[in-house]
Amino acid sequence: MSSSSPLIIEETNLSHAWSRAFLHIIDHSGKEVSPLLITLTGFTNGIPNEDQAIRDALDNCLKINNEQSVHTVANTIFPASYWQRSNHNRNKLFDTYLDNFPRIQALEPHKNNRGIYFERLIAYGSGPNNGNQLEYIISQYNSRSGVRRSMFQASIFDPARDHISTAQLPFPCLQHVSFIPQKKSLILNAFYATQQLFNKAYGNYLGLCKLGDFMAHEMGLTFERMNCFIGVAKMDNIPKKCPTLEELKKVARQAV
């Protein structure tokens, strides 16, 4: 497969989808694939199906390499624990998260100094509902029937803040999300300009699924599918032959 040929992975298990993308880069020349499309179904009460052996092997490998856990990365897109503690009251979720945002940001000052994905979704800095794009989408959908679907999109990338000449800019890699109501179900689409496959992608997919489930819940729908388009999926932050990857490779191959 040439570097310009798309890799399309459709799965009903998040762990297997990630493993197939991971092993594709491991087994081919180079350190990236461009573009990559992950399309995922297979949810139980809105939560994606996972293979615990793969999840555990990846988390262990991330820990060994001083990287954030899958859970931590997923929480940057949707803070599921805050949602639970808010008793599924979205206004309380939004208020509590923003009240605690300085503390959350301070936990990883070098990673979070330019913002966090969920924060930009609910406090973008401009727009209606004080920049809370998720609240705008939910309230507009629930206010009347026949709302144009092009309305249901939210931005993370902001040219005013993010078009800067810094050589390496780790945030934001996720640029944009859109939500597509389909009768009684909801589809989430996400676009990444680039994505680190080893240390971020699994958590990214999990966080997007949890965000999709939240939005479906608030719109009175059932979360059906997550589509994630990645312009460049890469693994340039760890050597492909790194010894710490061997057990993860083994577990991933056994599964897929």
C-alpha cells in the first residue's frame, strides 16, 4: 500500500480496530499511514466493545514508556467521571468541569497549557451559549423538528490561537467533530490532521465514543457509529522495534 492510499478499518470492537491500524504500521515500511479511516460500531449501552487483553497490554506499555493511560487520554475528549458525578445533568457537568478546569489543566501543565479538547467544545471563546458548542447543538436539536444537520458541528482548531509558527504543536490534533442524527440514532464524525497511533489513538477513539454517547443521550437518540478520519496516522514517538512493544504486538496479533 502506498503512503497515499487510504487505509479503511471497519470494526465492531474498538480494541481490534486500533490493533489493525497499529499492526499495519508495524508490518509496513515507514512510520505512518495517510489517510486512515476508522469506522466503529458495536456498543453496549453506548460503551464500545473492547478486548480487555489488548487494553491492558497497551496501558502497561504506555506506563513503561511514561505515557498517559488510555483512560486519561479519553477524558480529554469527554470526562466520563464528571458526567457520572453530575448525575447525568449536563448543565451541572459543564459548570463543574469549567470550575475545575484550572486544576485539571495544572495536572499536566506542559500538555494542557494550550487547552483541552472538552474545554474547547464547551468554552470555545466565541459563539452562542457563551461558546458552549455542545449545548448549542443539543438545544437547537431539541427545540424543533427539521433542524438543518449542518448545524450539528463543533470546532476545536481556532486559527486565532492555533496558526502559530511553533515547530511542534501537540494540541490540537483533533480539529473538528460533527453529529449526524439518523431517525432514532446518532453518528459522530471526527477529523484529525495528525494522530499519534501508539500513545493517543486508542484513547482518542474511546473518548470520541463516550462523547457520541453523551450527545445521543441528550438528544434522545441511540449512539450508532463513530467515524474518525485521520489525515496522517503516525508512530514517530517510539521505534517500531522497541523491546517494550513486543508483548503488545503479540497480544494484538492474537486478537486480530
